[in-house]
Amino acid sequence: MPAIDELAESEKDVEIVWRAFELRPEPEPLPDATSEFFTTMWENSIYPLAENLGVKIKMPTLKPRSRIAHEAAKWAQSQGKFDQFRDGLFRAYFEKGEDIEQKESAVSLARDLGLDAESLSDSLKQEEFLAMVLADENAAAGLGLNGVPAFIANRQSGMMGIQSLENLKSLVASIR
């Protein structure tokens, strides 16, 4: 998310906090990732935006659940490697087409980043970070969020969807 990175660099007093948000929690059925709806959305909106931003991306062939990925990201955060793990998850899903809900995908990413993959595997088995993921989801529901990305400033103002740096700066300015 280039604008988020730019905001963090330009606004030194702004803290960026990433939270878990499942787009397709149980028991909601998983959508057909190759449907005309998604294909049209990618062709008309996502691909042009990605090209404009210089982001390498391809349309995923599946729309998995993401709870395990969120739990793994919380684990990586506890290891001081959240940013690297988050970026790796995005690459796994949006560049390689991996099913990020599979424990093996998260464990493999941890291993690739030089992290203790066995520790992550144990953490996922024990659902060590599930409560934190669910707390993030409950907080999002309390704020009326129903999509990603979402941006909230000081739990007061927010916007959803991909935003420009200028829009994010305006959001921050609105609460100062």
C-alpha cells in the first residue's frame, strides 16, 4: 500500500496500526473468484489502478478465508516481523495465487523469512492469537466497517477503499 507507506514517512506523528478483518468469515460461502463480476472488476478497476501505482498483481483464482493468515500475522508481529510477513502474505496471494488460509502457506512464509516456522505452527494449532484477531473484527464491526482497506483516524473518522496520499493526509488533518 504505497500511500500508507508514504503517509508514515511524511507524517512522523502518525502511527499506522494494521488490524485483522476477514472478508469471508465462516459460515459465509466462498464466492467464485473467476466469476464475471470479479473478472470485470479486475479488468476495469484493479488492474488499471495497480498499473498506475506500479504494483505487481494478478487476479487470484480463489477467494479463501483469511483467519489463519491473520493469526499468523499477529504471531509475526510478536516476533517483530509484522511488516515483512504482511508483505509476504500479500505477495503470496496477489502474485503467486496461494491459498493463504492454509496453515502450510503461513508456515512456509515464516520459514522463508528466517522465522521459527515450528513456533508458528504450534501457535496456529493452539490458536494463540485468535482472540486478538476476533477483537480486531469486533472493533471493525463497532465502527461499521464492512470492507478493506479501511482507514480510521483516532476512532473518529474513516474511509474505505484504496486512497491517495492526499486523501489520507486529509483524514489525518480532520482529527487534528
